[in-house]
Amino acid sequence: MTATTLSGGKKALIAFGVACACALFCGAMHLVAWVIDARSVDATGRLVNAKLTTSDVAPGDDLALKLMTGGDLRRLRARIGSRPAVDVWTWTGPASDGRFAITIPRDVELGSVRIGLDVDLDYRVETSRALNTVYYRTVQRRDTIEVSVPIVSPEHQASRRWVLRGVAAASWIVGLVVTYALVRWSFRRLFARVKRKPGSMLERIVFAALLVAMFAAAAIGQLIFVTPIVRTTTFSTLPPIVAIQLGWTVSIALGLWRGLLARAAAPAVTVHEWRSGKVRAVIGSGRETGYREAASTLPPMLSREAPGLEAVAIIELFRELGCEVVRRRNALEVTLDGEPVLRLTALRAEPWLPEDLALSIREDVDGEPLVRELTKLFGPLEYQRHGGKPSIVE
């Protein structure tokens, strides 16, 4: 099958899945951004926390600042070094996400500069309780905090910002390629196994793993793409940051879209279940069992000594039947027409006795004819498939 043979319904289903994944991704990214802002602060006061958004500030630039307050912000004043305080913002309506821009004077000296912030806000105080009703009153409070800002030269600032933007651009390309590769090639056998057993616990585990992967991608995108770009520019409102987050989401969406199309066009993966079995050399012959009659359980005293054989003898035996045999250390895999049918794993070094061989037989293959071929080398064998009754094969 090729990509051009995909039906319109299948393409629409893939598009719907990509849209749902991107919606989840955007929500996760906003959650991660909120957690990062809440956890990482540059200054802490009684009622106000401050976080610097811009890095590598030069004289004359704007410094992006985010305030997290415990009340309604009314006024913000800034004191840069020993200079007098200046108004940054006064009440004209609710603050936009608590983001502000402070202009650094052009004549400020290079190095670390202390910026004091005087924050006036309305704070609600509980006054009394009556039954299920809580009464508050609004009081005015002022909190003062200080942040330390490194002031650098314009040359250093320009070089540093190009490095950060280059890292963000490279991460966008890497995110696109990695997403495509993961969707296109990874977990194909796992998904094929889930498809064989719908509604199983494995299906729920895979779905939960996909959700975790989406949240992990959101965290990575916020840290290696969004944050480096934001720290090179001053943003005092939320929409530009959301636009950058959507830019990162585009890379994931493209990777998902192209990866899902290529995955749907690729040949289906065939997954086989395997059943274990064991053999031992015995004395005696098998007997016919009637309808719905259980095979007899063979006592240990029927065991006998069998000749130890080299792996070459077993390989030649199955190759004479037209099978291919691949050896990996102490394991042999027997394939017929390119499909694996039997795996023999030796528990010790050669020569091998029947008891030294652990069998794995494909679930849709009758193992008795394969064991019967082994009797040409070892003599009569007792064969017991996983969950089955033992029987003599000769």
C-alpha cells in the first residue's frame, strides 16, 4: 500500500486524531508554563512574588517582569539603583496577566543592578463568619521587593540572543524529526499486539503512555523552544507568548501528520504469540486417546539417557526439511518461508540433551510434528506444551 491509496475517511480520521492531540498538547503546554512560573521566582515578598522574563538586558532596553500577587494590583513603582522611584503602572483596569515592562536608563552602569519594586494592592481580609457565610473587608497594602538584574553590553546581548534563538530553531527541527520518527517507526509491534487483543490491560497502558508522552513533549517545548525565545524579547502581554507556543505545536503537528500517514501506508506488522514447551527423553511409546479423553501423565521413571548433540546436527536436521535456521549464541530460530515457527534456547553449553532445550512454538503452529523431527536425533521424547498434558512423541 502507498500513501496515495489511503481513503478519504482514513485521512480524515488521521486529521481528527492530530487535531485532538494538538489540543491536548496546547493545554499541557499552558499547564507546564503555569507550573514553571509558579515554581521559579526571582524575588519573594509577603504578598507579591516577581519573576524576570528577559535575560541579558542592555542599557536602554525594556525588562520584562511578571508579578504574582495575593490581591488586586493597584500601582507599581520601580527604583533602579539609587535613582528615585518612577511609575510603571497605575490602575486603569485589571492587569494583563501581571506582566509589565520596565525601561532601563541608557546611562546605567554595566554589571548587577538592584531594582526595587513598590507594589500597592487591595487585599481582602476576613472579618467574621456566620453559619456558612464568610465576611471580608478590603484593605490597602504595600509590599516592597528587590530583584537583581545583570546589565550587559549591547554586543554581548546580541551574541547571546542569537545563540538562544538558534537553539530554539534547532529544537523546532529536532522536534519535527523526532515526532515523525516516533510515530512512524516506534511501537509498531506493541500496537499490533494491542490490536489483536482489544480492551486488554495493555491497550489501557499504551493509551496512558501516550498521554504521558504528550505532557512530556509540552514540558520539553516550553523549556527548549518557548523560553529561549521569550527571554530574548520583551513581552508585556500573553498573546505573543501563546503565538510562540503555537509555533512549537506546529512542529509536533507536522510530525504527527506525516508520521501517521507514512505509518498507515506501511505494510501491516504481523505479531505472533509464542507458547513455551519442554521435552525429555523417555522409554515407551505413545498411545491413542479417545474422544475427550485426557492423555496419560507420564511418570519420571520413564526418563532415560539420550545422546548429547551439537547445534550443527539440529541445524542440519531442519535445513533438510526446507527450513532456515538462524543461530544466536545458545539459541536457534527455525523459520519457514520467512516466518518463525520454532525457537530452541539451550540452558547450558554444548553438547545438548533434550532436557537442556527450552522450546517456544508459535501459537498457530502445531508443535508435535516439529518435536517428532527431533526424535530422529534423540529417540522417543515426552513433549509437554504450556498448559497442556504431556505425551510421548516418536
